[in-house]
Amino acid sequence: MTPSIIAIDGPVASGKTSIGGRLADELGYLFFDTGVMYRAVTYLALRYLGSAQDAAAVAELAARAHIDVRAPTVADGRDSTVVAVVAAPDGVTPVEEDITWAIRGGEVEGSVSLVAAIGAVRQTLTEQMRRVGRRGRVVMVGRDVGTVILPEADLKVFLTASVETRAQRRYEEILARGEDRNYKDILTNLRERDRIDTSRAIAPLRAAADAVTLDTSDLSIDEVLAAIHDLVAVR
Ligand code: DC
């Protein structure tokens, strides 16, 4: 039987999003990129709190925020539209904001690992992700989908690639969007995010014991997809 819940985990720029998105398309499943949720909370913290330093305030903001991922509303290269609604504490009608591109910027990248290390934020977001995942027919990608969010997933894939390959991919993605960042900064930022993601106390990045690990350094997207389709077929 085709697996209903497919978990894909891996470090920054290991190919999770491109591969997970296409796999979901091909299977007719929902694609859920869990990193978007952490990015959205980080963006809101920078916007409304000025920084992501105060863990308790960020956790409180995460609990009040409603983050929604919808089909693309603008044809500008996005694969989904990410919207944030923050319930105003004073009861005034909450404002809805399209944060699709803002969550991909350098400022968010610089603070997102910090936010993802806050236990109370993880708890709030993990519960929301689980609710979506348990409906099934879903490809969910992130860092702890197979280990924490949905340990009952029918198929778990862990994607890896060398840090240089991943930095190069991220660099090309950013250039293609017309933004200007240098490769060395991206490599440094990526190493730091790897360090924080793998060493944090709660839900650190690691492969589940029953995950299949694929090193994508020398593989094209099509080759990785073919390998995952083989795994889907034998489940
Ligand atoms: O995959 P990404 O680069 O969009 O993830 C952004 C950040 O969120 C990254 O620092 C790791 C964190 N994250 C996480 O801790 N758990 C997840 N399930 C997904 C992302």
C-alpha cells in the first residue's frame, strides 16, 4: 500500500523542499514544509518584538499567531503563499499579512535557529503540524518530522549533502531571486545553523532509527526523486 504519511528530514539546503514538493505533486498529496512555521514566528518576533532574544515573549507570540500556508495567490515564482495573522491583545481586528518572501530574507535566516531552539515554541508548532499530518496523504519536510512530529510516519527519508554543496545550492537560489549575498557568508551561516540545529536540547536534527538516509551531494533532483519513488513502491 502506498505510504500515507511521508516524512523527509535533513539539514539546510539538503533538497528537502524541492524534492518534497515534487513528490507531493506526483502523489497528489499535501506538501507541508514545517520550516515555514519557524520562519514565520521568527519574522513576527523581529517585527513585533524587535528581536528574537526574549524566549518567553517569542513563545507567547507563537501561541497568539495564526500561520496559514495556502495555494499561491501571486504568480511571482512562489510555491505557496504564507500568511500570518496575529490576534491583537486589545481585541482590535487582527491584521493579515503576506509574509511569503519576508520569511526567506537574511534577517530571518540569522535568527531562525534561535527561535527553533525555544521549547515552548516547538511545543505550540509541533501540535499544529501533527494535526495536519495525521490527516494523512501528506509529505511533510523538516528536521524532526520522523523523530518527534510524526514518529508513526509510514516512510521516513533523511536527506544529507556536504556543507559546501548545500551552501552552493542556497547561493544559486538567492542569486536567481535577484538578491545579493556572498557565498562565504552563506557557508558561515549554514555551518552555524547546522551546529545549532544538531546540538539543541529539544528535538535536535538527526535521522530516525528507521529512516532511510540518502546523500544527495552527487545526485540530481530527478535521481533523488526516483530513489524515493522506489522506496514508496516497496512499502
Ligand atoms: O528548513 P528551513 O531552513 O526552512 O528551516 C528553518 C529553521 O527551522 C531551521 O533553523 C531549522 C528549524 N526547523 C526545525 O527546527 N524543525 C522543523 N521541523 C523544521 C525547521
